[in-house]
Amino acid sequence: MYTEGLLGWNQAEEEEGNDGCYAGPLTFEFYRFRFHFRSAGTLYFPVYKSGNIVRGAFGGIFRKLVCIPDCHDAKICDIRADCPYARVFEPQAARGEGPSGLADWPRPFVFRASHLDGRTIPQGESFHFDVHIFDVRDPALPYFVLAFAQLAREGLGPGRGRAKLTSVDQLDLNEGRAAQVFDGEQFLMRELARPNIVDLSEGPERVGRVRVRFVTPTEMKAGHQVADRPEFGILLGRLRDRISTLRALYGAGPLEIDFRGIGERAAAVRMTRCELQRTEADRLSSRTGQRHPLGGFVGEAEYEGELGEFLPYLRLGKWVGVGRQTVWGKGEMEVGLRSQGEFD
């Protein structure tokens, strides 16, 4: 049932000549999907680990669903070029592909589940999490649906509480439902709406102060070291580079902007308040048995200066994340701004 729907949708897209790209030269496109579940047992999501739980479980199920039994490492698999798991979960540059020097590509998705941090979901209660997919040419949504439907049946979280995937909605930027793509029983792929589009070239607003809230643990590098504080030049630089890289690999191409000029202007913006706390968390790899750190800072920072031209990048940061290990749920951020009066 699922396979037929998947193949039918892909074929329809090809027949219509739809390559998934709708943007102009300075826009960023991506899909938002909300996965709705109903718990069949008690589920628990530890603080700052909900994204980690969702991502780790997804990878294991996805691999079992699509990889051949003899494959022990997707990076060296003979058929990785045709493998959806390798393309989505372990993307790697082939010769001549992608930005120079980038061997391991950022994954074309992030999960948004921070609202589940620290929550216990009792039996019979509904819950959800979101997936943002940046590959607008081939979002591979059926594999996400198949994997999470199977994952819910097998159990999720520390106690392996079971659940049922009841529906999947495509969302717009305002939390509205653009389309329903899965009703709990079958795919409705022909109703998939166009991706969300964020305009990065909109006219600068007159904004002199912004507040950024780092919702989940965040780490950003400055040079070859992890920065202690999210100075604005570092924050904007990491956002700019991530957005351009995702667009180059999965969308309309790299941003055609003055990278150096933007960086210099961003460095002139001052941090006026910084209230952060360091969090410590780790994850246990089911494949290697090793523990990997997932810590970072959470809290708020405020910035003052000529900020108008940077607002599209800051707003897009809410959807793409910033810094290291975004695929684990790290680097989620929210932005408030002020031109006159108080913050929004």
C-alpha cells in the first residue's frame, strides 16, 4: 500500500515537469510537515533530548526499511548513489558535487520537538513534532512517513512507549495547514502544496534592536573553536553560511551576495545583553555504543545596531537552525525585534 503511493507520487511529479524549484534569485524554499500521533502507552521525553530521540530513532528505522542486508556502511556502499537512506541521512559529496571542501553534506532536514522536552505523554493523548525538509527537488517525504509509522509501532523514547501515526500535515509559515499528505492510512501526495518561500532580498526594515532566544542547546564555531558567546557577527555568519550551503546543495543554488560585506556590517552590531546558561547533555549511539556530547547554551541575547538587512536571515534561522548538530535538534532559535517601543 505505502510503496504504491510513493511510486505513484514520484512518477506524477516527473510527468508534470515539476522540479520543485519555485524561487527567484534571493529566496529560500523549504517544506514544513507536522506528524501527529496518539500514544498507545506512556511516553517520556527528557529535557533537551526530544530532538535527539526523534532523530536517532528515525535513522535506525529508515536504514532497516531501505538498506540491503549486506550494507554495513552507507558511506562505502556500492549502490549509495541510488539509496534514499544515504542521500537523506548520510549525504556525502560525489566527485565534482557541492561546495569545494565539503565532503559530508549537512542533512537536508531538521526536527522540531523542543515543546516535548521534559513531558510525559499518557496513554491516549495526542502529540506531534515537526520536520523541516530543505531538499525541495525531492523531499523524500514518503520515507519519513513510513519510518515514523513503523517507529511509533515499535516504541519511542526511553521507555519505548508505543503510539500510532494518525496524520501528517504540510504547514505554511504561520502554522496553518497547507495540505494533508497522510491521513493515517494512505498517502495523499497529489495534494502536496508548494514549499514555503522566504524572501532574503526584501527591503531592509528600520530596526535598531533585536532579541534572540536560543531555545535548544546551541554551539557555534568562530574560526576553529566553539564560541563562548553568540556575538552578532558570529551568529549572522553561521546563519548566512548554513542558508547558502543548504540552498546550494538542495535548492536553487548558493546565495549570490557579498559575503564579506555582510560579515563586516554584522560585526559592527553590538551585543547589549547576554543571559545564557550552559546545558550538558549527551547521546548514546546505538551503532557504536559511544556517547557524544549534545550540550550548548540556552537563553537570550540582545543586539543593537543597523539590523534591518539581517532580519530575513534571523527569521529564517527559526526554521533551519544555527550552529553545530542542528539535525539533533540543537540550534533552534526565535527572534523578537524592536523599531520603536517594546519587543514584539
